[in-house]
Amino acid sequence: MEITNVMEYQEIARQKLPKMVYDYYASGAEDQWTLRENRNAFSRILFRPRILIDVSKIDISTTVLGFNISMPIMVAPTAMQKMAHPEGEYATARAASAAGTIMTLSSWSTSSVEEVASTGPGIRFFQLYVYKDRNVVAQLVKRAERAGFKAIALTVDTPRLGRREADIKNRFALPPYLTLKNFEGLDLGKMHKTNDSGLASYAAGQVDRTLSWKDVKWLQTITDLPILVKGVITAEDTRLAVEAGVAGIIVSNHGARQLDYVPATIMALEEVVKAAQGRIPVFLDGGVRRGTDVFKALALGASGIFIGRPVLFSLAAEGEAGVRKVLQMLRDEFELTMALSGCRSLKEITRDHVVTEWDRPRIAPRL
């Protein structure tokens, strides 16, 4: 079967992967309302395309934290990729590099920062969970720096792991032949089977629930890398993030895996963008499956987007080639959306190109 869009990889992954692994990647928290809403909310944003504009040349390149990338579509951190494919994070790193974009490596990866760096050149960010043992955190950040990673994406929405009922039913645990490679030498790399979700038990034992804004300041004292905070969905926290001197915000609800009934990230985006007032860039992850979704996020003020599950499902289906194809399909769809909307560069994508359910009816265009 010829794959013609990103969504088609999910069903192939479902058929190929063990149930425990597929459910871990695919499921969300509790009723999974936010999981569905992350997708559905995009469908309620409509276009206002402009016509008769010369779109024979379109430039979709951009810069993120000063790094030039080929498109505003980047790879989000997703844990334990070797459960999807033996090459795991190696394949994803090579695919992102070939696409000229950024890969974010999860703290809970099944390949270490050093191993991912060994795949060759590429712009890579490191996603950080803060462990109770701060020496472990400091060590990990230093290793990421030495391995050439360019930024830290600090996950801030996980003082405890959300209730993922599929993982509880399946007694989820990391397969015994795999370890959390970044913690292997620290006796923190194994995740054992429990009567619950093995990951939830592991996180409860290791992740620091006392994490607060003062720890963002502490992180700034141990690294010169720019720090993005990942998991902001309100104006109040946006203002605090700006005050804390972070380099950027990722509007994220953790792929709908933490608190159910939070808004879709595309619904929370504009509130965060307005509160940031252009002082720091705002990015989005969650629910992006089409180039049209990318355009909508940029029209609402995002500087770029990150994709998570599409990478995992395409990795499971076709390894590195699958991830390359997902990135190419999204790129092609996004470029087409720009052309059909009358936009030749990212700066020409404006709020006037979309209409949302919270906009007052437009009687006449703004002059």
C-alpha cells in the first residue's frame, strides 16, 4: 500500500507492534478526551486564503534559537524508541539530520546522548526530566553539552505521571533487552514490571515532585545551553517563564498523557503567544498530523512545531525511511498550504489567514 499521509502509519504500527508497546505510544490519560481534542481542535480552525499572488518561489526555512533549519517542523522527544524499531533513536536522528531539522532526544531514550551524537552531524536538543538526585541531572546535562546538544527542553508538566490506563492494564515495563541508556551506569536504567504501570512506578521513585521555578534558575547555573520550558499552556505561566529568563516555550500537554481535559495545544497557543509579547519564541507540540496543522499553528503565533507520535509510528513501520517520509510529507503539505494561501515565506503567514471559533465574525477585512 502506498502511504499518502502521516496518519496511515498509525494503523501499520498497530499491526506490527506488541500490544503493550503500541498502547504505550498511542494512548493518553484517563478518558483520553484531550488526546482526541489535540487532533479535533485543528479541524475547527479554517483558512482565509489570499489569491493572485505569485507563489512560484516559496521559502519555508527558518531559524530556531539562532540555528538555521530547513522548515518549522521538528522532532519532539519520545521515550524508548527501540521498542518501535531496533535502530530506535539512531534512525530518528539520521532522518531529522537528513531533513535539515532539529531532533529532541528524550531523557528516557533507549540510546544515550553519546550514541545519538555518533550518528553524525545534526542540530539536537535534549529533553530533561529532573531527578531527585541533582548530581544525576547535572551529570546528564554536562554529557549532553559534551555530545554537542544545543538546547535543553525542560519538561515541566510531570511532577507525577498521568494516569494512563492502557499501561496499567498491560502492566507496562521496558522490555528486558532494553535499558534507559542515559542512566545505565547509574543503576537507574532498568524499569521493572509491577502490579501497575512500570513507568509510573519508576517515575514516582525518581522524578522530583518539588520541581519549581527556582530549579529553572538552578539549571541556568549549571549550563550555558538555552533552556526551553515544555508543558506551558497558560498566560500566567508564560509570564513567569519570561521572568525566569528561559529561551523559549513549548506549548504542550505531553501528548495528552498527563492531565486529561486540558485544552488542545492549538487552543492554548494564542493565549501563550499573547502573554509572551514577542519576548521569547513559542513552539507547539500535540496533534500535528498535516501540513495544514503546521500552517494553522504558525498563523496563531507559533515559531515552529514538534511532532511526536508520527515519528514513532513511522519508525515502527519503516525504520529510518519511514521517519524521513513523514518529515517529507509534512514539509510538502505545508509548502502546498502556503502556496494555496498566498504565502511565500513564513513571515507572510499572518493571523488574518485563519479564522477560529473565538473570532468575532469578520464583516470586513482589516485595512
